[in-house]
Amino acid sequence: MAKTPPVCRWISLRDALRAFAENVSGHQGSGHIKPLHWYVACRLVLEGGFHPDDITPRLPFVVTERGRQNILQYVPEEGRSGERTVLGGLKTKDVDVVASKPGIGPVIGVSMKGTLNAFRNLTNRMEEAVGDCTNLHISYPALVYGFLHVLRGNREADGLLAADVAVCLDGTVSDAIDRYHDVMARLAGRNDLRNDTTRYEAVALAVVNPDPPDVGATLDTFPPKDSPLLLSEFFVKLYQQYDQRFVYAAPGLESVTRRLAWSEDSPALAEGPPLEYEPRLDHTRQ
């Protein structure tokens, strides 16, 4: 009998990365990366101001209105599994997290990859990343598309194959990961829908510690502070490009496209895991 896929849960970044680093599901399947999908989807609601009904996978949140206030409630049983199939110029693509707007279609997409070892094969990920991005931007030039790749930070040690080393004895990343960073930096930063379709609006890389006591922590020396691939800037870039294309450039559609702000009285804000980002709050009062 086929297993029922796990449903989307509200999860912290640290817990999502811990699940990836520990990889309790083994090398096969997607159990180690799914929690990161949930984290990204929930963050698009809480911080990004997107309605949970517009996000795939379906999130454990419900929105009610009180006057002009949007009340966000945490309802775990509302969570669902699944990805959204998006029409590409060459083929359809199952995208991990998608925000869509009625009458407009997909407006934000985020694809995620996790690499546990064999970092020499990252060259294959480069080719896949270019193909996926180009494919979707052909059909949806305005789509704000992000790519988030997490790498298991296997430290150099006796018995570990050189190809599986992510972090060297001196604390630097392996040459394979360094080269991958430089290539992906060239695929990031698309800031206009008329620009090169092979580039993503935002790309982020993170090397995740698999060793106690800091399992799930990210390597703070990589990417370097001046890199365009910092996870801390990833969501900011997504929101900026979304607002420029779908809100500021189309004021007639603002009632559909503008991002929501949550009432400070929202019950969800007093529940769930600790947030390492600020929720998008409405500081006005009815």
C-alpha cells in the first residue's frame, strides 16, 4: 500500500534544515527536503502577505475578515500535501511552492534542491537549473522564480570520499561547491521581465551542519557576505520583484495583487514556532 504523503506543517527554518541534514528518510525520496517546502510556503504567507488559499501546497492557515482587518488563524488540519504543475514553454513543471492569483496565474514560484553528497555532480544541477528557469519564463515572463539549494555540510574526515566533502579542514567549502556558487551567481538577479529568461529572480545557497550540537545551523562563512546568493536576501528579492511587476506596474489590479497585512490580534501570531523573520503586520486599527 502506498504511503500517504505528509501534509504541510508550520515549521521553523532550523527544524526544516535539521530534517534535511539528518535525512531520516534515507537517500531516496523527498522526505528530507519536504519540510523546507513547508517553511518557504508558510513564510510567503506570514512575512510575504500572500493569502494561504493562493499557495500550493495548501497551508495550515485560514483567513477571516473583521472590518478591514485580516485575521490569520493557525488550523493544522487545513494543511495538505502536493506541488503545483505549471505550464512551461517546452514542458510542464512540478514546482515545489507556487503562489497564484485568480485571473493572472502563477506569480511566484520557488524550486528547491537538496544535495547530501557527491558534490562533483553539482554540474548536473547547473544544467537542470538553467533548463527549468528558461522553460517557465517562456510561458510566464513575469513569473518571479526563485531557486533555493541546500547542501549537507559533510566535513573532511578520515574515510570520507573526497567527492562527498563539503567543508574542508580549514573551514572553507570544497572546490566543487565554490565553482557551483560562481556559476549560480551568474544565473541570479533577473530584475525585469524583459531580461534573460535563463536567469532566476533570486537564488540562494546554504551549507547545513549535520553534526551535533548544531544540527541544522548554516555555515556562516558561505556564501561570502558580498554574494548574491545569501539566504538572508532571498525572500526580500522575491517580494521586491513581485511588487514591481504585479502591484506597482498594474495599479488597476491592486485589489487582486496587493500583499496582505495581518492584524496584530491574529491568533496565529501567538502560536507556532519562533520566527526568525518579521510577520507582515497591519498596525492600523479599525
